Amino acid sequence: MKLFLKIYFSSEGSSTMDIIKKAEKMGFGPTVGDYDFVIDIESPEEYAEVTEKIHKMLKGTKCMYKVTTHR
């Protein structure tokens, strides 16, 4: 299963490159289309872990985000 991440940046928050580096450090890769990043996940438990990490990663950055999954 793939988890897709879309980030909505704010000019009042962290720099775009800082957020990109954080996402890549988490294991996300860039993707083309409606979403910015993608990561492979195997289970609902891993989904919960990854989404919690995303939330912590973006806390305080003034960015908003959206996730979706596809098989």
C-alpha cells in the first residue's frame, strides 16, 4: 500500500526546503501529480505510526497536510 502526502506551505512558517528534508529523512520520496511525497506502508499499524510521525514533523511549522492511501 502507498501513503501519499500533500503539504500546504505557509509563507509565515518553515522554509520549503526544511520541510522537504524532514520528509525525506522520514523515508518519503517525491512524487508527481496531486501529492508531493509517497511512502510504502504494509499495515494499519504502520499507517498509524507514519501519520503520527507526519503530525509531529509538521507541528510548529505552520504547514497543513493531507494524506491518502492507495493499493
